[in-house]
Amino acid sequence: MRLSRLSVAVIIALVTSASIAPSSSFAQNGSRRARRHAIMANRPYMPGTYAVGNRAPANPADVQAVTQAYRLLEQADHDYQGHRVKAMEHLRKAGRVLGVALKGDGKAKEQQGTSDSQLKQAQTMLQKMTANGVNGSRHVRAMQHVQRAQSEIQTALSIK
């Protein structure tokens, strides 16, 4: 009788210690960041929703304005002494804040007049975005990048 109780106690102790002991991923990934990445890698993919926690999704008008302005700058000629590329980088950062991945370097060869009109059109889109009066921390952070992009576009248009 005592032997069976002892064996049951040993089995319970082994099961308990096995469930409490760190997993093999913990042993392999000692840092907190590595463990977090290992956990995140096992989560299911959730397409289209960039809202994290209680954060609401970005304003679709903002997303569309940043995306279209980026595409216009991408199509424009590249002879603006780097200011067009800087504006594209600021729009890429604004897109990241809004949950949009913008890619492309835009090495087009167009007439200067056509290229200037595309930059002006992108500038107009971004000005409408600043005037739409949307509030929220995401919009404010995105607008900081958009304003920097507008400044770079203005500088690019002053170059002849």
C-alpha cells in the first residue's frame, strides 16, 4: 500500500515539474525579445487589420491620399536633387504609421513639365489631407511626416 502511494506521489511530482519547467524554446531563446518573436511566429495571420489593441483602423481618406501621392512621386522624373526621394521616404513613414506598406523607388524618365505637374498634384492631395480635420494620435503622427514631405516637394518644385 505504501509503495503505491509513493509511486503516485512520484508521478505527480514528475508531471508537475514537467509542466512548470521552461520549454525548449525558452532554453534556446534566452532573451525576452527572442521568446516574444517565437510566440508571435506561431500566431495565425490576420490580413487587413492593422488595429492593435484598442486602436482604431486608420482613416481610409488619409491612407488613399498618402498612397496616391506616393505613386505620383514615384512616376515623376528623378532630377530634383534628392528632394523627391526624401518626400517619398516621408510618405513611406506616414504610410507605415497608417498601416500601409509603400514600396518602389520610382526611377522614371519624363518630361520636366509632366513631372512638375505630378509633384504639384501630389502636393494638392497632401494639402487636402491636412485640411480634412481628422483627429487622433495616428493621424497626428502621420501628419508630421506628410508635412515634411510637403516641404520636400516644395523644395523640389523650386529647383529648375
